[in-house]
Amino acid sequence: MLVERVRNVRAAVLGTTFLVALAGCAQRSEDTAPRESDQTRGIEAQATTAEVVRRDFTVSLATAGRVLVPAESYAALTAPFRAPVQQVFVAVGQSVEEGDALVQLDYPSAEAYYREASLRLRQARTDLREAEARLEDYPAAARQQLASARAAVSSARESYHRTAALLPNSPDLPALYAHLQTALNARMAAEAQVAEAEAYVDEAVQPYRQRLAAAQESFAAAEQGKRQASIKTPIDGDVLQLNAAVGQVPPTDRPVVVVAELADLFVEAMISAEQAAQVERGMDVAVQVTQVPGETFDGRVTRIAPNPAATRPDRAGAVDSYVVRVSFRNREGLVKPNMTGNLSFELGSAKNTLVVPTAAIAYNDQAQPYVTVQRQGAWRNITVETGLADERLTEIEEGLREGEVVQLKQATATPAR
């Protein structure tokens, strides 16, 4: 029976476990498996087994993260100076437009207004400077890689053209041309890395720039001797928080008003280095939100951090974690910031294919995958060619037949037909 396959472009490299195994695959036969004398050693009669079955198989990656608002669509507004609230113009949930007045503060003395605004301006400048200093290594490392890539292109291009001019029939020309193309591809990848790093830094410092802009505006108003202050929204959106009451001084430990445009949101989640190798920008992702049951949103991978964000301990040692961002359209405004977004990445699928439990797969001394299968009344180690895989099931492309019985290396559930 022919196997119909539907795979995405990354499915062929699923799982670093199989990358190492497939790289060393030689011609498969029973001779490449352990010796016959080793095949039954340690195999107990009551060992758990499973049947090779044919079925549709999809590999997916599931993770979860926090729902966030893009920096350009979020504004946390603080009071430019300490003064009682004179008037509140909005309520939580209300839609506002850029420039709308949200809260009016009472009239402080001009001197107090000036001192407060001056202090806030200095602090905003310091915060922005420190944020830029913390993040400067991201684009600097990427630019250094780009400079190296450009130098490699220049060298490869010079070698190719010089040889082509002096020795037009040289047998080295194809290899030199291939080397030039490799250098060009590396340069393009480095340019994309620089753009990614610069975009990351730009977004990370955006809130500090907004606070600096607000502090500069307040200071300018203080210098002109204005006594009144009107807190206005710099963006269109909905009022998510309001911490202001007439006659009271607004709190200093949180924003007076938070405004956000909720049409487009994103989920940021942590994935391992192995998982990051299977995810690419533009990949479709199903997004479900814990607080909005029964709804699925169409998401897309819009960013994968170029550098690990954290290293966490694991039984096998330290594991790097990367931040992946999945953006989605917030249909009907159902989702709110800080809700829990559950992500499902479809990494590959196959129709009507043979599968066995992943627990049935082992590797011989040549790093080839093999299974222990019952044939002619005896257990035999047979090398196989594997395809899609996850923690539960592994696709068998060659080496086994439907209905055969394989031995599991550890207890697991038998795959459903």
C-alpha cells in the first residue's frame, strides 16, 4: 500500500535524537544489528511488546506562555507630578483615541511642578541609557558575524573571478563557485540575524523611550509655567486600568491609566534548543487561551530569539531555553493581556504510515536505529529507517511490516489503530 505523505519543510529533521542516528545510517540488513548470540541475551519472556500498525500520524509541539500586547500598542501612563486628581474622564473598558484627555490633575505651584518634572526627566534618561547598555551586546555580536560573512564573500568572489580569468577551463571553478554561493548564503543569514537583533532591541527599549518622551513633554510644560496637567493617551485603544479618584493623589507604584489596543496580541513562550530547531518564522500555530475555553485562534510564529534567554537544569545537564513569539488576531477582543496562551505547533504529518511506540527504538554501535522484532519464532534485531517521531510514536519508513510484533525497551501504551 502506498503511503501518502504531507510534511512541512522542517519535518525531515525532527528530533535531534534521530539526526545523529540517520547521519550514520549505512545499508540496512540484519548483519548491521548486534550478533545473533546477543539478540536474545537478557530478553525475558514477559517483556512488553507492541504491534506494528498503520495509521495517520501527526507530530506536534505543545507549550504555553503569557499573552502580551505589542509595545507600540500599550501605554502605561503615570502622573507627571504629585498632585490631587481634579477630574476623571474615562472608565475601565472604555475605548479612547490618541490625544484624548483621561485624567486632569489639580494645579500645583509652578516651582514644585518644575522640580518634579526635572527629576522625572533625569530618571527617564538614565533608565533609557541603562536599558540600551544592557542590550547593546545583541546587535553588536550579530554585526560582527555579518562583517565576517561579508569578508568571506569578498574573498570567495575574488578567488573565483581570478581563477576564471586566468584559467577558464580550470577544474577548480565549480568548487570555487559553490564556495562563493555558500558565502553569499551565509551573508544573507547574517544580515537577517542583524535585523532580528536590532528589532529585538528596538522593541525592548520602546517603553523607556515612551517614558522619556512623556517626561520631556512634562518638563517643557513646567518650563512654560503651566500649572495644570492633563494625562492624555498617546495611542488608540481601550482603558484596561484606572488608578485615579477625584481628590486623591495618584499612586506612585503603578500607572494612573493603562491603555492598550487589543486587536493584535502575541504569546511568548520558552522552548528548548532542540524544539527551536524545529520551529521557523511564519509557521502556523493553533492558539488556545485557558481563560477563553472553546475558542481557537490562528497564530503565526513572528520571532524566535537569536540567543538563549535562560539556562535551566535538566537530568542530562544544562538546557538552553529560547523565547518564541506567536502573534494572533484577537477575534472579538475575547483575550486580555496576561492570560495563559496554549500553543500547538504542527511539525509534520504522514498519512497511512507504519508506526511503533518510540520506546521500541534503540541504536546499535554504528548509531543506526533498530527494533527487536519477532520473526520465525525468535526475537531479532532489525535496523530500520525512521521518519516522524515524538515522545510516544515513531514512524517506520523501511524495515518492518504491518502486524509484526516488536519489543519495547520500556513500558508504554500500544499505539491505537
